[in-house]
Amino acid sequence: MSIYMNPLTDFAFKKIFGEPSNKEILIDFLNTVLKENKKVITDLALLGNEHLGISKDNRAAIFDLYCTTDNEEHIIVEIQRSTQLFYKDRTVYYSSFLIQKQGEKGSKWNYEMAPVYIVSLLDFNFETEYQNNFSYYHKVKLTDIASGEIFYDKLTFIYLELPKFKKEIEELESHFDKWVYLFRNMEGLRTIPNQLNEYIFMKLLEKSKKSNLKPFELTEYETTLKTYRDNQNTMEYTIQMGIKKGIAKEVEQAVEKAVEKAVEQAVEKATAQALEDGKNKKAMETAKISIQEGLPISLISKLTGLTEKEILELM
């Protein structure tokens, strides 16, 4: 039986990272994942998760976690547990709420905005441009295509493809590695490895113990864990069926190509044979006329391409 909660479940993630008493854990994680950020977060405020649209007809957005930092940065952290066709669109849509809410009424506002970060923990791999990319950390900003330089530095999207992280405990090299390892493996830990013997990880693991939960909390966690596992099984089944269909399609295409090639070769052979038969027939007719005209056998052979033996047989 597992000692620790699975941090990718809805209940566990909000319990570990969404409670003010665990703010220190969240700050360490954000400072790690925003590793190229110039400023270091020293404090933050957890805010409401639900954000309404501009009008009552607009769709609301409910974030997994939303906070602002002492650096006046706005950060959303989202866990996406199964593949979604337009997930990138969704993260851009979410960012629009944090951009729009910064607008100030009146004519004095000069449009200056605080940085916005959307951090996505993906429990699946992108199926398109990152499919053959072994990197699991993707940082995206508005960029000038021609120069490759960052055009706007205040809007950042970070995507972590967790399934691509394959390192074992002995291979962990950085603080970032350890964070990702725990997201992938915390539920299965029975003892605490020496590599994770750091203050912040010890605190994280203590806060993640199922034994600390009240009975009703444990029930809620088990419910979200079941939902998580059901989603995983469904996704794995879909992937396997996709693989099988892909293999079947490849076999079908290979058979079609083989048949097409065989038919093409047969047509080419028949055409060549017909041409050869036509040439032979014409040569025979020419040889017969030449014999009737009394031409020498050697000359007839040169004119028709027939051997002297074949001409003698005609005579």
C-alpha cells in the first residue's frame, strides 16, 4: 500500500500546493520550473481559481492553481492528465484572463502589464512537433521569426511532458530533476532515497503522506485517484488501439504497394513481349518478300535481324 499521495491527482495537487501553509513548497517548485527567470520568488499570494469572462455570456475559466508573486508576476499552474486536441489554445485562452484583468479604468493607464506565466504539467506527450524531441521541458515566448529574438518577454508558456522523463533515482543530476522525478514516482516510494534528502523534499513528502489525511479527505483522495487511474487506462487503451490500427494500416498499404508493383511489372512484361512478337512478325514478312525477290541470305539477315538458319527455314 502506498505511503504518499499521487501529486497528479486533483485532490493531492491542491492539497500539497494550494494550501497557504505549504506556500514554501510551491515557491521552491516555481523558482525551479521558472529557472531562467531573472527574479527569484520569495513570497506569493494564492488567489481564487474561478475567473469569469468579460460578460455573462463569456465562458468562465477555472484554474488548478493561481497566484501572484512578490515580483508582481501572475502564475497559473495547470495539470493536464489526458491528451486534449486544443490544449495549447486552452493555455492561451487562460492567459487572456490574467492579461485582461490587469487593465485599469480611466485614461491614465499606459498599458504596462506585469509578467504572466502559464505552467502546464502534462501527463501525456504532445503528438505533433515535439513527438521526436526527447526534451520534456518547453519554454515558449512570443518570438521574432526572422531574427529568432524574443519579441515580448512578459508572456511565457511552460510545458512539462512528464512521461518523457525516464531517469532513475541514481541518474538525478539537478534540483529540477528531483522535482520531476517526484511528480512521476512519489506515489510508489516506500523509503526516502538519499538523493531526495533535502529540506524542501522532506517537507513535500511529509505533507503528501496519506496518514495525515482526515477520513473524509482520504475518501475524496481515493475518489480522485480512481478517476485518475480510469483516465490513464482509457488513454493507454486508446494509444494501444491506435498502434494496432497503425500497424494494420501499414500492412494494408504495403500489400497495396506490392500488388500495384506486381501488376505494373506484369503490364511491362506483356507490353515488351507484344512489341517483340510484332517485331518478329514484321521481320518474317520482310524476309519472305526478300526471298521472293532473290536477295542473298546474308543481306536478308542484315535487313531483318533474323539468323541465316531462320531464313533457310523460311525458304
